[in-house]
Amino acid sequence: MPSLKALRKRITTVRSTQQITRAMKMVAAAKLRRAQEAAERARPYADKLREMFAAVAAGSDPDSHPLLARRPERRIDILVVTSDRGLCGGYNANLLRFAAAFVRERSAETAIAVVGRKGVEYYRRRAITLVLQRVGLLTTPPATIATELAAELTRRFAAEEADAVYLVYSRFRSAISQIPTAVQLLPVAPPPEGTATVDYILEPERPALLARLLPRYVEAVLAQALLEAIASEHAARMTAMDNATNNATDMIDRLTLSMNRARQAAITKELMEIVSGAEALKG
């Protein structure tokens, strides 16, 4: 059994760790509230833009814009959105595992683009060359990152360096549920046939409006995914730190029990020595 000194030192260490994890949980909870509000506020804009795109793209020729061109998927780009920091449980591991399974399902040649330091490090350890990498998701406005990503990904698609572009990210559902999700980003899919759309009067003409709307649509999809990923990261970190705090409490209880047992054993041993000494003096 460890000594009393070792047990006291271990309890002090665990208690210090517990204070850190509790503070990190509170910080993550505060950031989650703001990130969740930002993601929820952006959803109506993304939905309305999607509705507007459906109305403009209805009946359009796929050859009317490079971002609508559909080609056999011989080469594809996959953009994976991870976090810059760890201490968020299985958030990155689950997402990267999902991305790896998604890649295995595709028979095409795959190029990887990554947002987040954890994803960059993951693919670098596997000697996978990244066509695009971006960090600083929590320190840079998502709209700025989305604009940069959209410009490069659409350029590669329009130049036929990729026949399709997919986006893999964690969709925020709740504080305890973040769902790895894959969506096709390019080519931009036209609305399904039979979809009811509003009959807008378009100005300028449909081709010109479509040319201006498509890049904005791609940016909006990316920005929404980044906001969802930020909220998911904070939620995963809050849950992980809550679990760590609870585990520290359980560990402190076990160590305290062991310390009390060790103290009791030491006292019992001393009493036995005193009694033995007294009996020896009597004899």
C-alpha cells in the first residue's frame, strides 16, 4: 500500500487537475452558448439562400455555369473540418474515422483539404499531402475562412483538377450530440424535379444572377458548416471536461478512503507496538 505521504500528494495533484477541468468546463459552456446562438442564427439565412438558389437554378442547363458541371468522379476533393485544440473527447477521432470510411467508399482518386490543426497533424503523420490547409478556426471569423476555402475549391473544380468536392464536418445537434456529416459541395446540385419553388421575377437575367449566386451559395454552405463545427467542438469539450471533473471526484474519494485505511493501519500498528512493549516490561 502506498505511504500516507504519497497518498496525500496524489490527492493534492488530482484536486489541482479537477480545478482546471472544472474551469475549462465553465469556459467551454460559456463559449458553447455563443457558438450555438451563432449557428442557429445563420440557419435561416442558409435556408433562404438555398430556396433562392432553387428558384434561380430551376430549369437551368447544367452547362450554363462551371460550378453546375457534372462529370464522372475520377478525382475528388474532400474538405475535413477538425479542431485546432484537443481536450474535447472523441470529437476529432470520430470525425477523422468517419472521413476515412467516407474515402474508402469512393473509388476515385482522393485529395484531402483540412481545416484545423488536429486534422493537419493527423494526415501529416500518415504522409498524406494536403491540397489545402487552414488553421485558426476559433480566432478567425468563419465567413473569412469560408470565402478563402470557397475560392480555392471552386478554382480547382472549375479547372477540372477535381470532378467533385465533398465537405465532412460535425453537425451540431445538442450539447451531447454532434453528428459527423458528409455533404456534396460541388458540383452544386440543382433542385430535385417537382420541387415547389416561388415564381420570382428575376433581375438581372437568370444566367447572370446564377453566376453571382453560385459562389455566394458555396460560401454560405461552408460558413454554416464552420459555425456548426465550432459549436460541436465547444459542446464536445464541455462534455469531456465534465466527465474529467466527475472522474477526478471519484478518484479523490478512492484515494481518501485508501489514505484513511493507511492511517488507521499505522495507528493500529503503533498501538500494537505500545501494548507489546508494555507486556514485555511486565514480564
